[in-house]
Amino acid sequence: MAKCKTDCIERPLSLIFEKLGRVVGRHPCVFILLVLYVAAALGAGFIFLQEREAHDIEDQFTPVNGPAKLERAIVVENFPQSEEFSQLRLVSDGTYASLIITGLNEENILTEAAFNDIIELDRQVKNIKTGNTFENLCAKTNGKCMSNAILDIIKYNANEIVSSDITYPIHNGVFLGTTIGGVELNAVSSVLTSAKAVSVSYFTSVSRQNEFESSSDSVIPLFSVTYFLAINISVLSCLRLDCVRTKVWVAMFGVVSAGMAVLASFGLLLFCGMPFAMTVASAPFLILGVGVDDMFIMISCWQKTEVDKEVEFRLAETFKEAGVSITITTLTDVLAFYIGLLTPFRSVQSFCMYTSTALLFCYIFNITFFGACLALNGRREKANRHWLTCMTVPEASGNGKSCCVGGSYDKNTRKEYKMPIDSFFKNYYGPFLTRVWVKMLVCMIYAGYLAVSIYGCFQIQEGLDLKHLAADGSYVADYYDNEDAFFSAFGPNVMLVIKDEDFQYWNPAARESLDLCLKNFQNLTMADSDISPFSWLHEYVQFGLNASITVDNETQFKEHLTVFLTQSEFSQDVNFTNNQIYASRMFIQTVDIRTAIDEKNMLNAFRETTLKCGKLQTPVDLIVYHPAFIYFDQYAVIISNTIQNIVVATGVMLVISLLLIPNPLCSLWVTFAIASVIVGVAGFMALWDVSLDSVSMINLVICIGFSVDFSAHISYAFVSSKKSSANEKAADAVNKLGYPIIQGAVSTIAGVVVLAAAKSYIFRTFFKIMFLVILFGAVHGIVFIPVFLTFLGTCSISPVKNKQNLPEHSDTNTAKKQQVNTVTSQKMQQVNGSCPDPDCY
């Protein structure tokens, strides 16, 4: 039944490719010109590149429907932005600047000399004029520009920094945790004795955004290097000393075909208005490697055809043999990327859309443009013309090698002589791999690989550090480093928003429940229990006691609330409209948020505590929010979405394998290889200091497609082999596929290796994971999977066995029909000059 199902798909595909090969072989110039026209027409879409570029960090690298974005919408709705600036109450990063000043060699900065320089720097900044003045542009409170807390304390007099007793982290009600860093305190009191850094203002998101936009420019010079490498590797791997049989031009046009696929596919999507994220800039490197990989497979199939046949028949056989193979790999790669569209990160969606579309174009151009180039090259070979001069040269006798003669071939097989590397896989590597002690050694090596991989999986760190979005050496990265070094003692001041408009603030029971809720927050390990919540309600209750107001009475509570808010600093914290409190907010100070794990734990703990507050005797319906939570939301979805993509993609790959590989058991080995490579890549990427984030998620999606490529080729060749024993089948599969897999692996790594020199974390991460994917995929393809398949002797399709398994008491007419069908099939095979197996390997 399985054989029937695969034949129903496989054989029609082979016939379609055979017919297409004949058409392309007859009219190569038509297909070349058609593809060139399509590539040029669609490539015109690059005129829209600048307006399609999507560089907004929040939009591209945070979950589309992250909870924090919904929470921010509630905050914005209830607390419109006021003209009175308050850093505590911002709902986004803002557009205000920050400068961290550190002492030389991390010396104490609380000195008169240092503060003379700081005050002078502050003066110079305020005197900057860019068509406007500082006074007109500064953030204001009560009509005055915001100033630095520490400079206010010393009244802009450097002498005061030595003589003043400044308490930390709160001095006269002013919080200094974000102003002074790297502090040392008096052993008895909380008075500052030294500090290593001073922040004179606040950070601007504009700087980060600008640096992020410029970091993609660092890879543009690498494109030329990549294509130079790809062309040279392709030419060298296809180079022969025979001046006729060498495939120099074919190899070069294979690289050109991949380049045109990128041009056409990207242009089409730009025409359609698809956003072009920074992550897409790494796609052309990948497409080049994949396109060259398919080229090697087609060349390998061409070399296995008989040289004295007409070009159109040679190309038909090539297409028939290579078509199913490259269709399987293209289909798996494209589907893996389209499944990546399920992720909630726009940067991943953009990358997957551009890459999957480019892979489709690469596939189409390979069987049209490159096939046509192969046909023209075949015409040159048939006329025995020199590869460079196109002059006719005498035919070489035997395996002769000379610049003046060429066109030699094996007189027995009527095919091109095999390359020395092919003999290595057939005569040495295949027999060596199938020895018993070697197979045991391979199993031991695999066990070690799996153990290290699983260990690494438990070391994975989550989340994308924002400083990694800037190029190496950027001042933004230095800013983040200094912030981590000197200002990580205190974390975000988290906003608690009571969104229940029916909450009775005047009810003692409700206030008691709210106090218990706030206490639950303060009891968290990441909250500062020494700093009381910044609460308007607590202050209003105290105000009521001092003013003899009965705050337990709804009428009096609301009657005096407006006066209190107007006179206090809490005017922005209560949405009091039409005598109704629709929402209010308070703040909790966090501490020791130093790593991504701390950020994740804090976010989860705060959200879990809000759920507990909603279950109190008097429920408190609230949300927690801070602008940083927009970025912290990635921790909530990154693992679940990565697992979702991997599971869905693996399931799809299994279905495709079952349909196209004529043995269900061997199809399962393809799925096994996917899981094995994914575990290896995930484990080793953690050991290589790569975190699980939206960037590495892209590469894990890639991992699925590429792990299928290598394992599917080997499994397909093993199943289709005519050899009798499992060991012989494995050796035969390695003999047929060993060199193409090595070629494909080397070409793909060459396509991305230049990214190792990129000055951006995103592109270096792409290289690291792609290197692991290709390395582990190739090793599975030519080492692990062939050995494991030898343990399954049933993983085969034997015509003899099929005949033996026919019913003994078959009907005579049925038997005659089967005989006729067999003879007809054999005649058709003789006419076509090919075997019934559609796999060229």
C-alpha cells in the first residue's frame, strides 16, 4: 500500500519532469531569455526598498499581540499624556537623552573636580542651538525644564558634593537609584561615601533606533565577498582537467541563477508592499547556498547520463532523476519557512516570507534558466568544443587530460568518467562505514553528541538583549554596558493600574484589600521592601486625617479629591471624571534586575500577583505595566512559539516524507533526523553563547528544512537502491550522495561564513546557527543516518520480493495482464533509456 501511494505521486512527477526536460532541452534560449526578462521586471520592485524598510524595534522584535501592548492601551486610555513631564509615568521610552558619566578607571566620581566637569558639561548641553534652544525643547514640569536630581541637591555647586550628606537611595523624598550608580554607603547610615557613575539625564530611544538602522549596512560589503566565494567554490568543485567535460560556465550560471531568484522574489514582495525587516538582509546568503546545492544535484544527475544521446534526452533524464529529489527538499524548506509565519514576531514573519518566496523562485529558475544553461553546455560538449574558446578540439582517447584534447568518457558505460572523490565514497568510505566496529563507534559518538546537546538545551538563555540590536562598538552598546554595570541595583518602577471603575476607594474593607495586594507585591524577592509603594491613596488618606476629612464617606472622599490632586504630585495618577474614578495607578520599585532571567521572573511574578489580588475577599482588578514590559513579553511566548513551529513543521515534513519516500519506516528516520539535528543545534547554540530569541528562532525554523534536505536524500537513495543487503544499500546511498552532500554543505556554509565577520549580533547569530545546522545535518546525512538505516533490513523496495508475495492462486487473466504490463514497462524503460527508479542516486 505504501509503495502504491508513493508511486502514485512519485512516478507522475518523474514523467512531468522528463517532459519538461525535453522542452527545455529543445528551446534553451527561450527559457534563458524568459527568466532574464522576469527577473529584470520583478527586480524593478527594489525601487520601493527604502519605503518598505521596517526598522521599528518594538514593532519588529516584540510579540504582535503581547499582553504589555494591551496593558499599555489601557494606560494610555485612562491616563492621557500630560504636558507635565514625569519619567515615572511614561508609557514608552520617550525621546529624551541620557548620558552616563563614569570616573576614570572606575574611581570615585563624587569629587569636586569631577562635578566641576559635570556641571560644565550640563551648561554646554543647555547652550546647544539647532534652530531652537534648549529651553524650548526641554521636558518641563511646572513650566521649568527638568533638571538632574544630584545637581539639584548640590545646587550646581561642586563644593557641596564633598560636604553634603546625601542619603541613598532616597534623599529628602527624591529617588536617586537611577541617578547615581556603583555606590558605597557609610557602614552605619545610608549616606553616600563614593560612587562610580552619574546619569545626568535619561536615555533616548532615538539613538537605539538610529544605531539599529545603521547596523544592517555593515553586511552590504559582505555580499560581494559571498558571491565571489560561492562562484569559486562552485567552479572548483565542478572543475575537470578535461577541457570539454569541465563545468566551469555551468557552475557560474548556477550562482547567477540563485542571485536572480533573490532579485525577482524580493522585487515581487516589495511590489506587493511586504515590509523589509533587518533580518531579511541575511536571507540572500542562505538562498545562495541552497540554490547552489540544487545545482550540484542536477550536475550530478547530468553526469550519469549517456554522453552520446541527444541533449534533450540527456536533460530529460536529468530532470527525471533530479526533479523529485530537489522538489522534496524545496517543498520541505519552503513549508518550514511558511510555518514560521505563525510566529508573533514581525521580524521573523518578514524573514520567512522573503526567504520562502526566494526559495520558490530559486527552484523555478533552477529547472528553467539553469536547466537551459545545462542544455547549452551539453550542446557544446556534444560538439566537443573547448569550454573557454568554444573551438572544436580532437576527442581524447581514454581518460586523457590535455588543454588540446577533450570529451573523454567511459566507453563501457557511455557516461562521463567519475571524479576521484566519487571513487573515494564508493571504494573506501562506503565499505568502511558499514563495518561492524565502525557502526558501534558511530553509535557511541552519536550518544556523546546527544548527551552534550541535551545538556546544552538546559543551559539556554531566553530573550533578545536590546544592546545586541546595535552594531559592535556603538555608543548605545557602551551605554547599556555601563547601565548594567552601575545601575542594575534597581530595576523598573512598575505601574499598578486599578482598572475597576467600581472599586470603592472610600470603603475601609476595599482599602484593606488593596493594602494586602500591595503587600503581596512588596513581598516579592524582586521588589524593594524598604521603599514604600508610591501611592496616591495612602497620601490622600493622610491628607484627610490632617484636614479632618472623612475619607470613609463616598461623598466627602470625592468632594475633596480634586483639590488634593491639584495640590499634590499625583494629578496624573487618578482618572477622576464626572465624579467617577475610572482608574488609578500606584508604583512599586523593583531591585536586582540584572539578567534576562531576572526580567522574565519579575514579569511572571508581577502578573501572577495581579491574579492573586483578583481573588482576595474584596477583589482588586488591576494590571501591571512598565515600558520595558513590551520587550519582556518575548519571554512569555518565545519558548511556546518555538516549540509550536518545530512540532508543526516536523509533522508536515513527516507527511511529505511518507508521500514521497517509498517506505514508511524510512520516512520516520527523516523525522528522527529532524528532531536530532534540532536538539543538537539548540544545545550547541546555548554552549556557543546564543540565546533563544526572535533571531535564533528564525534559524531553528531553518534547521527543520535543512535537516530534511540531507536525511531525505539519503533515506530516498537507500530505499531506492537495487542492492540486496542493508549494508550494500547504505554504501550505495553514500556512494551516490556523499559528494553532492559535501558540495551542498560547503557551498551553504560558504554562503554564510562571511557573516561571522559582521559587526552585528543578528548576523553573527545567523552564521553560528546556520553553521551548526549544516554541520550537524551533513554529519547525520553521511554518517549517522546511513548507519542507523543498516539496522532496518526491511527499509527497502525489492521487485523480487514483490513478485514472491503475489497470491499463489491468482486468476489466469490477471496474471496475463500483469505479464503484459511488465513487458510493456520494460520496453518503455528501454525506449527512455532509464531505469524505473526515479532517483538519480
